[in-house]
Amino acid sequence: MFKCIALLRRRPDISHEAFVDYYETQHARLILRLLPGILDYRRNYVEREGAFTSPQAPIDFDSVTEIRFADRAAYDLFLSKAAEPDIARQIAEDEANFLDRAATRMFVVEERASAPAA
């Protein structure tokens, strides 16, 4: 498995509820339709109440999005498809409806799991 994570911030003029609704009903469907090779696509929405916060490290995003692929080649195909002008335009236009695009951060991670203590 190969995994990337995106930290996404909603536009300041829309509510958390509107952000989640748009992402779930519009944007996620668009991404799955346009981009190949996605095996798992999860949106984790930040719940501010009860979060550990500090002035030195504020939570400045609203979603931790996880996208899994079979391997690096599938991820590379996903990236090349996303860079095609027509697809890039469609994604950018849709993101402008709900995201603060300048705050988007996307990166590859190496995931490791630990078994719970006995």
C-alpha cells in the first residue's frame, strides 16, 4: 500500500457543516470520477471541541484526507492525471467552492501500525 495525506482548510466564509456537506456530496465524487487508482479515500473532519491545542501549534485545517493506492506507480499515475490541464481545471474550480486552496498541504507518508498492548 502507498498512502498520501492532505490537510485541507475550508474557506472562511463557509461553515464546518457546509464544508463537510460539499466535500462529501460533490468534491469526493468528482475526485473518484476523475482520478484513477484510488483504493481507499477517507475524509477525517476535525472536531475542535476536545482537541489538544496550543498557541505554538494551532490546528489550522478542517480535514485530514487519506488516499491509498496499491503502490507508488498508481500514485504517480494519479498525480499525472491530476496535472492534465482539463482535469486540473475541473478540480481547481470545484475546490474554489469550499477550500482555502492556498492552505492545502499534501504529502506521502510511511504508515506503520502497532498492536495494542496485552
